Amino acid sequence: MRACPRRQQLGSTGARVNAWFATWLRVVGSTDVERDANLIMNYWTGLVLHELAIPDPEFDPRRRLAALPDTLIPAGSSREALSSNLSH
């Protein structure tokens, strides 16, 4: 079976995004980067897929996305920077 160049490019780009996000989570104080990255990215994917399936003209995920790192990342860390970036 021949490899699809687009699929390879998407996989490579996705790996870079995952690595960047994992670094970001470490910087803001995540104590379990793999778990937190998985939860946040899957939640984001779910929000996007839900919006595609059932569009809402009022769709604004910022508040919901900001709440997730606030819950996952311990107080006293740099999580405020992450939440602040997500809510703008």
C-alpha cells in the first residue's frame, strides 16, 4: 500500500503541535503533562466536532476551555497565564 503524502504531512504537523502544547503545559505547571494534554486536546476536538454537527451562532468556547486548565493545573503554578491566553 502506498503512503499518502497528505496523511504523512498531517501526522508530522500534528506531532509538532502536540510537542509544542506539551511544552506549554510544562511551563505553566502541569504535574501530568500527558494526561492534561490528552484531556484538553480531546475536549477541544469534541467542542469543534459538536459545533460542526450542530452549529450555534453564539458559539464561544473560550470560557469553557479556560476552565479546564484551571481545574487540571495546580494553584500557585503559572496556570493563570494559560487561562488568560485561552480567554482572549
